[in-house]
Amino acid sequence: MEPQVTDRPEKSRYEILAGDDGTETAGFAEYHLSEGEIAFIHTEIADRFAGQGLGGLLARGALDDARARGLRVLPYCPFIRGWIGKHPEYTGLVPEARRARFGL
């Protein structure tokens, strides 16, 4: 099965589900949501899924959802921040006045 990114608001995180049956949590991106902003604070991929590109799929899925919801993104998480840096089409999600703080 193709990996799926799912928002788990009760856990304040996006999860990427993978594995043979597509139900195993392969990783997550924790966030804090407040007043039109989503602050990404930590991203993690399980060791057994490392090197399969799931971190990038997770970042893209979470950021695409943030865009669809009209949320401003604060990439405190180094992985999310680095991913945005490599994909400039997502830089616009970070408020312009705060981009320098994140090196974007």
C-alpha cells in the first residue's frame, strides 16, 4: 500500500502510515496549533522505515494540509524547516516577517 499522511488532532501530530498493510505508524510530525498558525516542533521516522523517503512524504502531506486549511506555518522543527528550504514553493506558508528567524 502507498504511505498515507493523516492528521491526528487528538495527538497534535500528523502521522505517516506505511508497512505491508498500510496501518503501521512509520513516523510523525508533532505540532502546536493556535490562532491560525501551526508550529511544527518535532518530526520522527521509525528506524525500520529510515531511508525510504517517508520523511519527505510526511512533510509534504502536513504542509499541503496546512495550506489547504489556510494556516501559517512556523517550522521550529529542524527537519520541516530544512525540507521547506529545499522546496521553496512552500516558503510562502511561513509568515514573511518570520522567515529570517527560520533562515528562509
